[in-house]
Amino acid sequence: MISDKEKYINLSTQKKDSTLVNTPVWFAQDEDKNSFYVFSHGEAGKVKRIRNFSSVKVATCNFKGNLHGEWLSAEAELLDQEESIKLGYRLLHKKYPSMRILDFFSKLSGNYKKRQLIEFKFKDTN
């Protein structure tokens, strides 16, 4: 599995033509639920692709997206429940204190409310 000690994961989402798009992103893990959280702009391509295809692949990587882990299959969900969104942000803020600076500027520019929180869980391998 993926350790929360890693800084980035590569999130691979499927386009309608079946090609995959890889995006390095920050993530945080909720060990109690065995869930992982990612945030994005609500109109980003990865959000649109997850809306169409919830199956994703993830692997650990560096900030450029160069892999240093194996691809794992997961199911992604676009969150809309306030409780889940708050949990995801709380975990992301704990892991990435500098995210508060991004939040500040995102709020100033009016983009904060346009964000989409994404939760993913690994598929059973049995």
C-alpha cells in the first residue's frame, strides 16, 4: 500500500478514449477508514474524468510525477458531504502545513469554493 509518509502520489484517471492521464498530487490518509484524500479545482480535468470513470490508479512519485512505487488500483469518489470534506481538509492541513498559505490565496482569488475534494480507496486484491 501507500505510506502517508510519502509526499506525492501520481493519480491516473481515464479519459473517454481510454487513455490515462497521470497527475502528481498531494494526498493525506485517514487510517481509520483506510481512505485517502486529494483536492483539486472543481473544473480540473481529473475531476471531470473521475465523474465519468471512478476507477483510478495511484502510485507514489516525486513532485514531477516520476514514479518510485507500483501502480495500485483504487476507486475514487467526488465528495459533497460537509463532514467528509472537513475531515479531508483537516488531514491535508496536518500533513502539509504550507497548504494554509495556498488556502489563503485561493480564498482571496475566489477559487477556494470552487475546489473539489476527492476520496479514494484501494480495491480489494483478493
